Amino acid sequence: MSFEIKLPLFEGPFDLMLFFIERDELDIYDIPISKITRDFLDYIHQLEKMEIEVASEFILFAATLMKIKSKMLLPRPEFNEDGEEIDPREELIRHLLEYKKYKSVIGELANLEEQRMSRFDRGNVVSELKQLTKTDQVDAELQDLDLYRLLKVYQKVLTKYAHRSDETKHTVIQYPYTIEQQKMLVLDKLNEKPRIPFSDFIAYKPDKIFVIYTFLAILELLQLAMVTIKIGEGFNNFWVEKLEAIPVENL
């Protein structure tokens, strides 16, 4: 026959100390340091026999207990500034009380979380979106938002975008004008009439792209000293004049 021994695992040395105190119904303000130290070391030895790695914090705590025990055995006690005897267990008791306080709060928070999780089913995106659409105020909507809902909406948008059928198409249309063609047109018009207002070109074909190309052609002819311009009357109006008769075929 073989026997199997199971030891409870504790989150830390303070957790183990509170277990000993509650198990033996000890007074936390008057801890029997000798008994606690012995129980603590026995627990560590049991872990070592079962080849369970002992955390360094347990070993350090055991050394602290033995140090407190040795101080209590010394015949010469220590005194504070007021002449009162210093209890070597004072710091240990203070840490234990603080740990016990936080541990009780964590337990209450864990119970509240468990109750909350049992009352509300997470992951129902449809009902969450309907609930959001019921609110009319932006502030109220922002108060109901959380990271989980934002991630679900973001995932839904990405899925919809990935399966989109009407993909964006870009169509490139070539303009039916070139600078060279417009230069020829300007010179042809100047052969018919040596002085033409720019407004006539606009009236000839009131197309935005046509006017732009014609204006660029006039600027290039002006740079080539083939035409000149004179400011005319009216807003944004000028005259285009031919400088000399140059055959069109020689361009």
C-alpha cells in the first residue's frame, strides 16, 4: 500500500501565516513565534520532500521568523525612545494585519465580479448595438462604451470591408487637348485677326479644360516671342496680338 500526501499551496508566506493563525485560533497580536516558526519550517520541508520548488520569498520569511525567535530568546530586550520595550514581533504583526485587510478586500471584489458576470451575458453584439441606438445623447452613449464593444464594432467593420463587392474603380480620361494643338489654334485665329481679346477664346468654346490649355498655349507663345499681350478693359481681360507673320508650318 502507498499513501499520497497533498499539501495546500499558498500564494505567499503571509497567506500561509494567516492559515496557521486561523487554523489554531491564535491571537494575531500575540503570536507564539516558536510554534509558528516550527509549523512554517515543517511546511517548507514537506515541499522539499515532495520535490516541489520552494519560492525564495518563503525561505526569506523563514529566516525572518528565526531572527525574531532569536531576538525573543535574548536576555537583553531592546527599548524605543520612550523607554518602552520593543516587541520583535511588532513589524511582523503590522504586515500581517495589512495583508489580511487587502486579502479581505480582494475576496469581496472577486465575489462582486462573479455575481456581475452571472447576471450579464457578454458578447451579444446585436443587443448591445440596439441598446446604444436607444440613447439620444452623445455623452450617454460614451458612458456605455467599453473596450470590448469597440473591438467588436471594429472587427465587424473590417469584415464588411473585406467582403465588399462594389470595389472602388478609378477611370482615367485623357483630355482632348494638347498645348501644341492650342498653339496652332491661337496662331490660326491671329492669322484671321491680328488682335483678339482673350474673352473671344472663352466664348469660342466655354469649356474649363479648353480655356486652361488655351491660356497655357498663349503663355508658351509669349515666352517664344511669337505673340504679345496687352491689358484690355474689363475684369481679367487682355488682348492677344501677333508679333510677326510666321507660317504655321514652320513651328
